Amino acid sequence: MMRKTILTLALLSLLIPASLLRAQEEPSRAPGLDSATVARRLSSKLPTERRAAAEELARLAAVEHRRLAEGYRAQEKDSRVKLALDWALYRMGKNETLFELVKALDEKGRAEQSVSYLKQLEGPEPLYVFLGRVNGRTQARLLEVLAAVGDRDTLAKIQPYTQSLDPLIADAAKFAEREINIRVEETPTVEPKRQRKVGKVGNPEDAQPPL
């Protein structure tokens, strides 16, 4: 009897850690990761919920819901929800909605919302085309965005704006220049790896010229 009890306890000691390990290895699912559930919230009666749903779809870059988002964007009445849907559609691959995001930079009620989206861009290149084609207020806000997402190549693009006669633009450009320079200095330079030689290495003097 005692031997059977000891054997049972030994087996339990082996099984319990294994079950705990499996539980730890299974990834926990955050409730916001189900894109289908999020997409259904675009039909909510509350603008705040519709905006939050659009922003979550943008974060997920849920391209499978692009046509659905386009439909809701066409019928949306709330301007802030429209902008959130524009951002979601851009993240889903509809590049032309970037024009709407840049246009919103000149609107008092939506400028900060648009800035917050554009600061999430993976790189500054899509914004360069707009710099010379917008009014001063929009330029200043684009420069604010470039301060956050710009890289070494951006410095040459914004340098002329540091000399602008409009102090709003000049100050924004100088701020962007400082911020980018700080990032560039903090980013370590990666030296290119030496090309690996393939094949047997021998004495060059041993090589035989072709006949």
C-alpha cells in the first residue's frame, strides 16, 4: 500500500509541472486581436466606439476587412471617425487616403488626431511629396511629424525650411532637425560584413595558368 502511494505521488510530481509548462507556453490572446470582432464594432451607434474600432483595425493592418472599411467610410458622418477610417484604409494598403490625412492637418478639430496617426508611419518618405505643396500651417505640422519619423535623408529635405521667413515653419524645421540629429547620433553605425570567401584557399603561387 505504501509503495503504491509513493508511486502515485511520484507520477503526480511529474505530471503537474508538465501541465503548468504547457499553460505557460500557450500564448495568451488579447481580447483586441480578433479582427472580425473589431470590424463588427464599426456599426456601433457610438462614434467613439466606431473610431476605436477603426484605429484597432489600423493597428492590425487587417487587409481582409478593407472592403468593409471602405463601405463604412463612404457612409460615415462623424469627421473624426472618417479620419480614423482613412488611417485604417491607408494601413490596409489604400495609399490615396494619405491625402485625406494630410488635408486634416489644416483643420483645427482634427489636426492633432492626424498628427498622432502620421507619427506611426514606418518611414518619412510618403510625406516628402506634400512639403512643398501645402500651406504654412500644414507644413509646420508635417515638420512636427517628420521630427518623429524622419531619418538621416530627411535632414536635406527639411533644411531649406529652417530659413523660412515664417517663424512657425522655421521653428518647426529647426526642431525637427534637432530631433533627427539626436536619433542619428544615437543610432549605431552598422559596418558592412566582409564578403565570405567560398572554396578552398590555397597559395596563389600554386595556381596553374590555363593552357
